[in-house]
Amino acid sequence: MKKLLTFLLLTILPVIILAQEKQSVVTLKNGTELKGTIKSIVPTDSLTIVISGIETSIKMSDVAKIEEAKETVSVPPQTISESIPPKERKGDIESFTAVTNKGRFCFNVLSKANRTVEITHNKNVGFSEEKLVIPSTVEYQGDLYTVIAIGEEAFSKNKKIKTIEFPNTIISIGEEAFKNCIKLNQVSFSTGLKEIGKEAFSFCIKLSELDLPHGLIKIEEKAFQTCPLEKIDIPNTVTFIGRRAFFSANGFIAMPSKIKWLSIPESVVEIDKQAFCKFINLYGTALPSKCHIELLPSWLSEDDAKRIGISEDSYRDYKNKSN
């Protein structure tokens, strides 16, 4: 009986909601509640929900239940316990500080119309826990806002954070957001993430494993510079990898990379200079069939080329073109 009810919740109810174009509440298995309009749903695969005008794709395996939102929805227990006045203004950006049961954070209002915010840096609001759990929503002036981004330098140089959990509402991680978080060793990314900004995780010298989400599009300059990675699997939705994005993946600028496995999908159309450090330890690679030699960085040595399966003739042509 329980399985039948679960099946009905995940199949029949979403169809009814879609037909009526009503708001839904999607509860994930980690307890996160997302309120929005379900745009599409494949019960055995994924659903797409529109939250404050932003489309987010969620794996059905992560979904605990789907319900029709009531006319008045109370603030989910994980989102807000107290607001701290006064609000601040930084130029044309409206900012405020709030305490949630995830911690105390400073927010920038991105859109009042769409009710979206980003977490931002504030020297008077420090985070001192080892586990950082980003809230998916926050209350401001009586309205519920969706947290869709991590702003520039939001947690830069934090010496406490070891693990990060992003809600699936996060679509962007800003420039230097977690730069020099020297104890960070585990990150659970948002399934809605589209862009990782310049130097976002640069000099996170203990971050040795990455599980980049499907749906990610851009990895900007120096995003993971010096992170001691041994394996890099680029999702097949990524189109751009910026300059030095994974440069010296070893924890130190002057040392060779620890990368042993590199996988670049056919979706990638641009790889900027020095995106990867020398493939000294590389023993496995998967390059796209249509990955032209011009996509590879100009510093690529002949030994590196052989190691990743580039023929001598192709390498000579490549060097002639780059000179």
C-alpha cells in the first residue's frame, strides 16, 4: 500500500499539478523543501521545477515526496529563525543579515520581483563551523526568498570549513567564493549549478576529490587551481574550461600535477591556456572524438601528447600552428 501511495505521489499528482499550473512543494531526501511550479516530470528520471523564474533540474532518486502547495505556506523549518536589522545598502544592492538554523549569513537581494538572493561576504558575519550547509531559502520583510548564488569572496580565507553542502537552488558560485579555504576537503554540489567562478576554490589545498554535477556549463579561470586532484571527470554539459582552471593540481604552484585520470566530453568547445598542469602521472584519459588539437593548451609537451594518445604527426601540426 505504501509503495502504491508513493507511486501515485510521484506520477499522478505531478500531472494534476502541471495541468492546473499550481505551486508545488518538492521535498528532497536530505530534508530540503523547494517551492515552485513543476514544468516537466519523468517519474523514472528527473523533474524540472521553476523557482522564482529559475529552472532547476532534480533527479527523481533525490526526491522524497511531491505535494501541492497550500495557499499559505509556512516558512520551512530549515530556512529562518530570526532576522537581524538593520538592512544595509551597498550602492544599488540591498543587503541584509539573517540567522537560520544553518548559520548566520549576509545576503544580497538579486531580484525582488523573483525573490532571489545570494550569500555575500560581510566582515562582521563570520562562519566558524567545520560543516557549512547553505540554506535554500531565507525570509526577508515577510517574504520567502530563494538562495540561488554564492557571491564573490563570500567565504574566502575561512580556516574552519571542512565540508560544504549546497542546496539544489544554487546555480552560481562566485569569484573567489571559497579561495584559500585551506581545510576544505569535501563539497556536495548543487544539481542546479551552472557556473563555477574565477578562483572559486583556488588554493583549497585539501580538496582532493570532485563530483562535478551534470548541468554545469562553465568552469572559469583558476577555479580549482592547486586543488590536489587525482581524477577529473568533466560533465558532458560543460562547454568552457578557463585558463589555469586545474593548474598545478597538487596543492602547490611549483609542483607537477597529481592528475591520473582526465575525461573531457564532446560538449567542451573551448579550453583556455594552461587549464591543466603537466600530465606527469596521467595513465588514463578520455578525450572527445571531435576535440580538435587546437583545443589543447599551448604548453603541451611531446611526451604529454603521447601520453594522452595524440599522434606525432598531429603534434607537429599542432606545434606549427601554435608558433
